[in-house]
Amino acid sequence: MSEVWVAAGNYSPNDAVGSPYGLKLKDGVRLYGGFAGTETNRAQRNWTNNVTTLLSIENQSSVDAIGAINRGTVLDGFRITVCSATT
């Protein structure tokens, strides 16, 4: 299984995959947020101090786990926020 460590910051699923379809979790991938960027062990992260946010633009992007959830799939240490834009 693959493990991805994500540093603190705001991330748009559109930016992450380069398309308006959002972030699609892959089967068996473990995605962890809350890193400062200097850790050498996952237990060193502090997701309370190193807030890692996935920004979902209402009706434009999403964090989609449908079809990806199994015992090996993990999304941990993230804050997921839905933003609404008006013109």
C-alpha cells in the first residue's frame, strides 16, 4: 500500500488533479495530513498545529471516496471545507 504525507496548507481538489472533477481517492492509498514538512516518522505529525485543509468549491469540485473505501484506504488529518463563491 502507498502512503502520502501532506504538509499543512490549503489544497483545492481541482489544483490537486488539474481537473474540475475533484480529488478521487485510490483504492488502498493512505493519505495523511498534518505535517510541517520535517518529520521522518508519521507519529511526529501534529495535525492540530499543522492544519491541512481540502477546499471544495461548491458544485465544482469534491473529495470523492465512493468506490475507494476498503480496509486499506485512509484519509486522516484533514479538514474538509466547502466554499461558496458568488459574483
